[in-house]
Amino acid sequence: MSRKRWIYRDGEPIEIPADYEPPPAGADHVLWNDRSYQDMGDPRFASRSAHRRYMAQRGLTTADDFTGEWKQARQQRDRFYTGAPDPQRPYDIARAIEQTKRRK
């Protein structure tokens, strides 16, 4: 006799077959179709294309529009913090300390 297996969706138990395998971790099956847009019941848009139009008309965007920019910014920060030291920096620091002392 095999044991019954259950998963819960929206708080309701659903019996699953013995050969059921859950989707791989990180699989975003919700984005594979427009069902999520249809199920939201949002009157502004019911599909991805309607959502894109809505965003474009209002000058809005989503994070996925910045795919390469964040990587490039990270590389610039790394170059700044690990690059050759600025030869002017010690003088700037000394000047800032002197100005702070004079104010006291």
C-alpha cells in the first residue's frame, strides 16, 4: 500500500501522484504566460503587451530594463575602490583636517 502525498495551494490540500516532482527551485513558471496578468483582475492591463504600453505611456519602467547597467556600475565601483590611489588624496585629507581644526 502506497502512502498518499499532498501539497497545499492557497491553503487547500491537493493529493498528488507518486511520480509528482515539484518544479525546480527558482523556476518562475508564473512568468511563462500571461495568466498572472489575467488573474490579477487589474483593470489597467490584462497582458504583458498591455502592461508594457501602460508603463511606456507613463514613463515608467521595471528592473529588468537595467540588465547591463548594474553590472557596469559594479565594475566602475570596483575600479574606483581597488584602482591606483589618487596622488592628490593625501593633500586633500590634510587640508580637510586643517580646516576642521581652524573651525574649532
